Amino acid sequence: MHRVCPGLDVLKEEYRKKLKGCRLGLLSNQGSLDLRLRSAEAVVSEILPGQLKALFGPQHGHGGEDQDNMVETDHSFDPSLHVPVFSLYSRDREPMPEMLDLIDVLLIDLQDVGTRVYTFSSTMLACLRAAARAGKRVVVLDRPNPLGGEIVEGNLLKPELYSFVGSYSLPMRHGLTIGEMALVFNRVFDMGCDLDIVALKGWRRSMIWQETGLRWFMPSPNMPLPETAQVYPGQVLWEGTNISEGRGTCRPFEMFGAPFLDTASILKGLGDKEQEGTVLQEISFRPTFHKWQGQLCMGFMLHVINPATYRPYALSLALLREILNLHRASFSWKEPPYEYEYERLPIDLILGDSELREGFDKGVIPELFWNDELEDYLEWRKPYLLYE
């Protein structure tokens, strides 16, 4: 199998000389591993001894220990490296000036999952802004998009719905690596950040995670497998509803449901095209925490049979359509707060277009009308692409 070389390993072999003598900060977590499964902080402290002055962690903590949305992580201290560990998912969600005073260069090594609402890209954007203000350099150690970089899907986020789960007008499945997103953000927000990307070696845009030869280590507690990332661009929308997205089970996002679902009738309403590339297995489950905790839920296990033809966003919207057709009295949209938004509905932030939700409310089920928008997006993003 082809072996892709992450930016962290390229840093070791080729880029390290550019950082000699610099005081370094590192934004990473438990998924930031090299080819030998060593942590980013261990690698950086080994190849540039004494230069690592601060660690930073995104949502769920530097060690990935905190489960749910809006569960804040405290600042801490790393006793082995003798450096502070600053949480960027606490009272502040960007590095404060006093944190950046400790460093000259901020290294960012995070595994994104290829979906607009995943918060690591918003944390990176906050770091770029803060670093630009403070005159600090940022070096992003790139990692593969586990969904590949060719297929894109969904409507573009409307600017009035920018939030921590959507910081720019990207489609739900955006087809960018985190390094490419950094280039986008630096340009479209005109930040002028001193930015460098340590590119992957051996990655092609057609590759999904299973073709990279890399080991998966969950970048967040409810992203246990690359298969979770495959379904996430659609299945994340259940976070904006009273349907369980499978938190509290062993297969979050692949499993979903609620006590009131008539799964057989839902399946009958789906078109063959909508289910292409997948099998929806009818199951029951009892979440150990989160929505419907301890209650028996009827739902589905989503099996991806052909990633090339499966369209996660389209399928989950079709499932939402059928659930509303059958269970409008039992179904509800989740109320705020959601990811530090206290007024706007979570589903609007997730879908990125309030007209979609309004259509569902009126019984006007939206057509998937954004193909022209996606064609324009694919052309627009070309200057930012690092890989062919």
C-alpha cells in the first residue's frame, strides 16, 4: 500500500533547519503522530531540543480527554517537558498575547476530517489571526484529508451564519487539507500572517484515508475510525436535532436514531440514488450518555460500501426529509446554545443556510440545488491547492 508522509515527518527530515534557534509553540493533540506513532511534542522536542516553550490544545483537550461540545478544557502544565499547556477551548478560543510572548513560531499539527463544521479549522483560523497581530510565524504541518480532495459536496456556508462551526463559505465536504485551508484563510481574511506549510509527501487528491497507508488515531473522542469521518459530513446534522447521532455508543455518527423512529417506513421513502454506495442496517441501541441516555432507540447503522458513489450530505438530508414526513410531532430542532452560539439555531449553523431549515419546517423539502455553486467553488479553490 502507498505510504503517505505527514508534514510532521517532513519536518524531521527536511524543514527542521529553518526552525533552529526559534522558541516554538505547538498546537496538537493525541492524533498528531509521526509514522512511528510518536507524538508531535516528542518529535519536536527531540529534533529541536530545548526549543519547545508552550503546548496548545484544541477542542476536547490536548490529550483528547473531554467528550462533548462546550465541555471546556483547563490550562495545565506538562511535567516532562516543563512547559505550559494552553487550552484553546476554554474561556478564550484563541491564543492570548501573553501566551504568544513565549514563542517565536507556532507549529500547528492537527488532523482535520474534511467537514466544514469540525472545529479544528476555526481554532487554526483564530491562531492565524492572533499570530498575525503579534508578528509571529505560523508553520502548519499538513495531514491528509481523510475523505480525499476531489469530491466536494453541499451548499456553501452563508456569511451571516459564520460561527465556530463554520468560519468561511466552504461547502460541507470541502476537499481541502488543513494546510490548504490555512492558505485560504490567510488570503480571504487578508491577515498577512507569516505562514508556511510543510506539505505532505506522496498524497494525491484522489486518496481517501484507507489508501494512505497511515494509522488512524482518533482526532476527537467521537471520531474513532476513518469510517466515522466518511459519514460525518452528513451525519453531523443530527447534532442540530433531537435524533441521537450515536454519542454514547461504540460507533458514533455511523449509528443514529431515536425511540420514536419507524425505520422500515423511513427506508421505504428513500430513493435508490440517495442510498447509493451505502447499506442502512436497521438496529436498536441504548446510548450510555448524551441524547436519549439509557432509552431504547430505533435507528440505523450506516455501512459505506462504495466511498466513490456515497454522498453523505445528500443521504442525511434525505433521511431528515423522511423523518419529518413520518414523525413531525415527535421530532424537534435542538435549541441553543451550541458551540458558543446562544441565539441562532444549531441546525442553521450546521447546514449553513437557514432557508434549508425553513423549507423543512414548511414541508417544502429542498432539492439539492447547489451543483453550479460547487463548480464555481472548485474553480475558485485552485490557487490554494498544494497537491494534484
